[in-house]
Amino acid sequence: MEKIRAMIADDELYNRDELKHLLDAYPTIQVVGEAESGEAAIMKAIQLQPDVIFLDVEMPKMNGMEVAKSILELKKVPLIIFATAYPQFAAEAFRYEAIDYLLKPYDEEQLQQTIQRIEKQLGSPRTSDGNRPAGKLAVEEDGEILYIEPNEILYVSRDDKFSRIITRTKTYETKTPLKDLESRLKPFSFFRIHKSYLVNLLYVTRLTPWFNGAYQLEIEGRTELLSVSRNYVKALRVRLEL
């Protein structure tokens, strides 16, 4: 499944890391490169040919507007989204055919609207037949290879030795790390809510505040409550809520 290739250009490492973390919540988006200056942004745009570039306005030597002007002359012109702490540049930004203008600090709701705009312009990534991948999740258990339909998985948990895949009717145990399962299930409706939990968003029924900004999550048909780390709460809500 092809993803929308995104690039981030910002001279501040913290801002690049923050935006990259927020974009990780969107399975349609893949960050393929970063640039810390205007000159580097142009070079990497030529090399990587991203579909969209998130472009800081205030950068030393060559600012975002100058970068945008150069990018518009490329053979493959990416969508341009300006990201800045200064609202006064918005009118000028749209002279360079920007499709959006994000203000720092980033607001998740505004970012979600931006992603929807990107997907509308480029088309949401699909497989060749317009559907999700046809394959099943292969897991090895007791020397056998079992095939599980991803949409039947409620959630996956991890302890020191095993990952446990919980479906409506059965629990499977595998030594495959949770990180690997997360990568394989990314084209489907799965989201990491904790270092030990990966949940299928199709079956989330309730989110309840717990303590210190953390939440507890309920899954359809299950009685146990799953912990949601506070670092994942905002991105989770963006994915869940219309």
C-alpha cells in the first residue's frame, strides 16, 4: 500500500520531532525526510520527491517563502503546508499555493483537518483494488503457522516473553515483538496506546480518565481495562473521534 510521502523542514529539532510524533498517528502518512535549513529543504525535495512538505516560515538565511518559491519550479511540486508561530505570514503563504497554514504550538484538531485536506488532494492511499490488503497476520505458535484475520483482532498485549493476540474467540501467543506486529498491522485500524498495548480502534467503546493524565480504555466484549499512556491520549482521540 503506497503512503503519502511527507517531508518536514524546520531549523528547530524539537519542532521537527514534535510534528513527526503527531504525524506518526496517521497510517496514511510516512515521513521520508527532514531538513534543518531552507537550502537543505530544496535539495531533499529534489532527492526524495515528497508528496507534501511541512515548511517552517522563519529559518535562517533562506526563509520558508523563498523555499516555497523554488519548490514551485521543481518538476514534481509537492503540496506545501506552512508551519509557523507567526499568523501574520498567512496571506503571503497562500500566494505560494500553500494548501494550509499551521500555527505552533500544533493543535491536533487543526492537524487532523490538514491531513484530511492532504488526503482529499492526493487521494487516500489504497491497494490496487481500492480495498485494504487481502493478507492475514501470520504468527508462529507451537511450531505451527497460524493465519489471523486482522479485523478479528481486538487488541495485542506484551509481557517480558510473549505477545498475546486477543480475538473474540481465542488468545494466541507469539514471540514476535509488539513493535513488529504494530508495523504489520499498520494498514488496518490499529493504534499503540501504551508500550504494552496495541488496540483495534474498531472495538474501542469507552475512554475513562484515570490519573496523571492517563486513561483507561474499554474494548467491546471484554471486561479488562487497558491503560492508555498520557503521551498517546491526544493522538488516540484524534484517530477515534469524528
